[in-house]
Amino acid sequence: MSTYFSDPPPPKHRDLRRLTRKRFDVLIIGGGINGAGMARDLAMRGLEVALVEKGDFASGTSSASTKLIHGGLRYLEQFALHLVFESCRERRVLQTIAPHLVQPMPFLIPVYRDDTRSLLTIRAGLTLYDLLALFRNTGNHRILSPAEALDRAPALRAEGLTGAALYWDCRMDDARLCLENILAAVEAGAEAANYVEATGLVKRNGRTCGARLNDLERKEEFEIEARAVINATGPWLDRICALDGQTETKLRPTRGSHIIVPRLDHGDQALYLSTGRDQRLFFTIPWGRFSLIGTTDVDYSGNPDAVEATAEDIDYLLQETARHLQQPALSTDRVIASFAGLRPLVAAPAAATSRISREHRIFESASGLFSIGGGKYTTYRAVAEEASSMVCERLGQKRVSSRTATTPLPGGATGELSAFIEQQIPSLQARCDLPVETLKHLLLRYGSRTGHLVSLLQKNPELTSPVVPGSALLAVQVAYAADFEMARTPDDVLRRRTSLALESGQGKDEQSSVADLLEKHT
């Protein structure tokens, strides 16, 4: 039975965005997925937690991923069995606590005569992959004939195709998964503020005991004290470490670029493809009416604030995808949107970019500053649990076990997703005048909190309309983002509370109306 109506209404952002106290147990700098995960974990253990982010939550790498929660099949080639096992376990956990955002998806690996990885090699790898997942995948892998592969994905080039392997991983909404960790942390007692930048660290007797902060909206500077400070800034990690007087470079960031094109004919499964020039692996993923293609893996030494997909990255992805397709070649004029993020990989100067370990590392400086480097999105919850336990130990906190693996994220109290959607549609239709397809779309984004949007509609029927005629974005979504999800700018809504900025038109038609609605609700 669904627990839909037991999901409590979230608090409004204007009561919580401003940090109301000046002293906390833990201050987290960085509102990406690692910082969000730690804020949730620590707050659920009873600590007083503050989190600040200089942009919007998830505005860096955490909204620029390949949108996958996966076990890391390619890491088997590096014999990183522990990472694969941990990733498969965490994939299962996230499917349980956020089923509306983390959903199973089939993947197809086509194999051609000239490929360096044979069908036999891939079969062996997938057998080990299923084993490390303890055979708890949505479905175990199987090998397809060329005809079966082409039937599932007609876009594939038929010439030289010797077969394909079918296996399962998960798609996700990365920005919302990060946001829901923030919301869960706030509901557990944490305080969180976006558009607040850490400009310095406060020290006493050589120990880090807080930070100097700048509220970028109000143009106000202030200090926060904390018994522990955590640097969870991802690609900006070395910059915060420099404020601590640390000079050693800890990261070797690599740029991962992605493009979005009109939907290719690969059915409902993703394609896991290899490049011709360097044998890297990349994905072509069904993404609504589009296909998402990525990613690259290029060393990056520039400003993390300025990272973007380059012309070379875009050409690389187009050309390598076209190698595998029998339909007309892809060209730049078919690219609807592009985006890039930086992987905050722990430095390993001698390694090729694609072979740098994705394992995480927790640094603790002489002053007591904790910094989190490396890791991958799939394992964020496990990293947060480990780091939170370490912080609690340093603080002499009474040991309380983490509950993040079993407690649903906001919107995640749905049980089995398809049954939940089928159950909720009639009751939601009785409460509002929205089409079934629109309600399904809302349920897949907000899960068990969709009823809160409908309640908002019942109080304000004018919010039922799209923000502009013909748009898929409803006015109620903008109002909800402002009132309950700490959205401050149109980009917050169009890029992270929803994904309209990555679709046709990139949300440009909606931008002015969204700005007006945000002004009314903040």
C-alpha cells in the first residue's frame, strides 16, 4: 500500500534559507551531492548542521552527470571489484529510497568484428557484474543475436555486427536527487542556504572552527562557528584547502561533456558504445523525446566556474556515435543542448584520464578541516555515511547509526513505482483538472509529494496553466519550487528543479514568466 498521504508537507524556504544561528556542530561548504548527502546523514543523527553553497544546489557537477546510477561495468577492466560491488549495492539502495528518480533501464552493448572487446569477453564481464550485484539486478544479462539486437535498436549499424549483450542499470534525475537530499536534511533539522559563498576559514588555536561567509543576494558578510567544517566543494576542493593554508594539489579534474539530440532509433534501451580512436566507452541514452550522448574524459586545468562542452568535445561525441549508426550521420545542427561537468578525481598524475580511480578519499588537515575528493554519484550515500561517522568520532559524539539507506528521500515513499502511479492517478484527477499524462509526468518528478502540488492548485486554481502557452512547465511547479524547494532564479527552475533548459528551446520562452512568478513567491 502506498504511503502517499503520510509524506509531510515540506517547510517553506523563506523560513529556513537564512541561517538563523551563528554556531553549529558541523558546517558543510558545498551543496553538491556529497555535501547534500552528508547534511542529511548528520542531521538525521541529531547533529546541528549548516550547509552553504555559493551557487544553487547541484549547480556544478551534480547536475552535469550522465544521469546514470550504475555499478560501473567498465571498472571491471581496472579490477576495481570493491568499487563495483559497492556501486551495485548503492544502486539497489537508491532504487529503494528514491524510486521516482532512480529507475531501471536496459543497456545494449553491440559488438562488431573489429572491436577489441569480443562478445566472449563482454559475456564474462557481465557474468561477474551480475555476481557482484548478488544477482539482484532488475534482470540478469543475456546475449542477443545480430537480428535480435537490430530489432531492439534499429539505429545500429548492421555491417560487421556479431551480436550484442543486454544488461540492466538505472537512469536518474541527478539535480533533483541532490535537491531531495538537501530537503531531507532541512526537514531533519539542518539549515541550508544557496547563493552563500565561503570566503575564508575561522581558526582558533590553530584549529578550524568556522567560516567567513558572503550572502551573494543580500551582499552581507558574516561568520558561522562550527565544531567541525567539511569541504565538500567537488572541483573547487583545492581552493577551499588553500584557505586552510594547504598548498598540495589534491585533485586532477577531468571534463565530462554531453550533448542532447533528437531521439535516435534505439528503443527504450541505452547503447553502451566504444570509440574508434581511443577505445573509450560512452553512452547514448533515451531521455524523453531526446537522446543524451556522453561522456568525454579530458584533463581540465581551467576555472571550474567556466567549464563547458567545447566544440572538440561535441564533434568527438557526434563522430563516435555516428560510427555505430546506419542512419544519416549526426551533425552539429542537430545538437539541441550541451553541458559539461568536472569529475573531482583524486590526483594520479601518471594515469590516463579514463583510468584514474573513481574511489573517494577523505582528507583531514592539521587544522581539522575535512575534505572529500573523488567518488562517483552512485556511491554518494555510502561516502556520506563514512565521512559522517568519521566526523562524529572526532567530535566525540555518541555513536548513532546512519539511517539513510532505509529512510525514503522526499517523494520516495512510493513503494513499487508503476503500481503507485496507477493508484494515485484517479485520486489526483478527482482533486484537479490536469490531464493523465501531465499527472504521470508530475508523479515521476515529485513522487509521493505530488499531492502537495495538487493542494497548492486547489488553493490557487490559476496556477494550473502553463507558464506560457504550449509549455510543459506549469505555473504551480514554479510556485512550488519557490515556496518549498529554495529556487531563487529562473535558471534554478529551468535547469535543476526541472530539465526544461536541456530540451528544445532551452526554456528561453519561459524565462520571463518564470522570473515574474518567482518574484511573487519570494
